Amino acid sequence: MIRSVVRGNGAALPRRIMKNADFEGMVETSDEWIVQRTGIRQRHVAADDETTASLGEDAARAALDSAGMTPADIDLIILATSTPNNTFPATAVEIQNRLGMHHGFAFDMQAVCSGFVYAVATADLYIRGGLAKRVLVIGSETFSRILDWSDRSTCVLFGDGAGALVLEAEDGAGAITDRGVLAASLRSDGVHKDKLFVDGGPSTTGTVGHLRMEGREVFKHAVGMITDVIEATFSEAGITAEDLDWFVPHQANKRIIDASAKKLGIAEEKVVVTVDLHGNTSAASVPLALSVAVADGRIKKGDLVLLEAMGGGFTWGAVLLRW
């Protein structure tokens, strides 16, 4: 059978680093308060000349370099984002143009923090369906643009950045030992919309709006939902938590990450945590965490890696792949 194998990965972060202490003159908070409740110590914030498209382009170029490929080798670009440069056209098309790529096709995917996981699963379907041989999957966000900087419950949580993977079709045996995407489970439930949303949009207010969140409600649902899709993915692949080499979760809150890993029986030393460095970068979260773990030598060729995310909507999902 055809497998979607990772050939390269890359990342990009804005120049400016904002420490927790930088918020102390803006809202009623402290470094200790933020670290204790979230595990976040810093985040990157985009400058005026840094956008979802520019960060996505930089991450894409890094991934292509890692894969030893050029834009000419790519058939499809899928960009996961909730903060596009424009309402339309798709920011993926802008990145396509920035890369000098005038063939193939490109589109955006909107599943908030789950976007990259959704995009990898979607890219796998295009590859296995024969519509693309090589796909550039990007998660890029500038959440700083939609934050209410007077709301201490949300403004300290989010950051900006981008990450990317290059996936390529390769023949596999149809076994768990194959490289590439092995299983996936995706879910959503719109009944939870008001727990995490942006209070604006073209069709309702004609404005961009700001992010609003009921933090306790999100936390209450997160661990159960994450466990649900991961167990479904394990079942599809015929594995258990003990078989994993690495767990790369969405980097929203250290307490959610720890609780999810514990409930699933995933050993602490197998969990990749970068929330302290980046904060919650939404759809960029998982590929940024991947980039760190690949760069420092933890994730190696042949490793069994589980990706997971949950976002506004709610959306949630998991993808199992062999690196």
C-alpha cells in the first residue's frame, strides 16, 4: 500500500521573544502565576513585517531544504491556520507564490489548534488517493493579532510561529513497521463553540474580533477528548502506549499534557514538551514541537511518533506515524 512518509521538516519563529515578566506592567499577572498554571515561560510575537504567510514560507523553505527538495517537487500545499493574511485568497496560495511555485494546488485548512493534525491526515488521503505525490503541510499562526491584550486569562497563553513537513508517497507493506502515516482519528463537536472562539468575522460583525475562552471548561473537556481519539488511533494501528517512541501533543498547557499522558499510560520521558518556549501557537504548535525534538536528536528515523491536538469548535484529533 502507499504510505505518506516524512522527508523533511522545518520551523520559523518571529524575532521578538516576550517573557512572562513583560506582562507584569500590562495586566495583573506574574511569571510565577503563568508558569504554575500553564508551564509557559516565553513566547514569540510577530512584528509588523512578520505574517502568517512570511512565517509559513520560512518554515516551508526549511522543510524543503531538510528534504533535499525544491518547490518544483511539490504537488500540493496545505496550510493549517486560523489567522490568514486575508479573508481570501487562501494564505496557502500566497505561500505558493512566495515559493515561486506556479503548478499544483494549495488551500487553507481551518480547525484551529487541531489544524496541523487535520492537515497531515488530509495530505495522507490525497497521497494515498493518487492526487498528489509530494505534499507540503504547514501550520502557521500569528495569534498575537487576535488577542485582547487587556485580558490576562488569554493574552499570556498564545504565541506566533510556523512549522512544516514534506510528505512523499512511498510503497509500504501495510504493516506497523512501515514508515509514514499509519493511522488517524479526527473529531469535532460544535456544541462547544462558545467555550473557545473569536468574537468576530466577515459574515457576523465584519471585523476580525478577539479570542475568547472559558479556560476551566476547555481544561475540563480536554483530557477526555484527547484520550478518546488517541485510543481510537491505537486501536486502528493495533498498538498500545508502550509501543510509542514519542508523544508530540499540542502545546497549550503543561497540566493538560501531563494529565493526558498519565491517563494514557505514556511514560513522561517519551513526551515532547515545548510549551515553555513557544506558548500556544495553535496550528503551528505540533510542527514546532516536532522541529525541536528532531533538531536535538530525540526523534530519529524509524521512531513511532504520535501527534495530538485539540482546538476551538471543539475539534480534536490524533495521527500516528513512523518517522
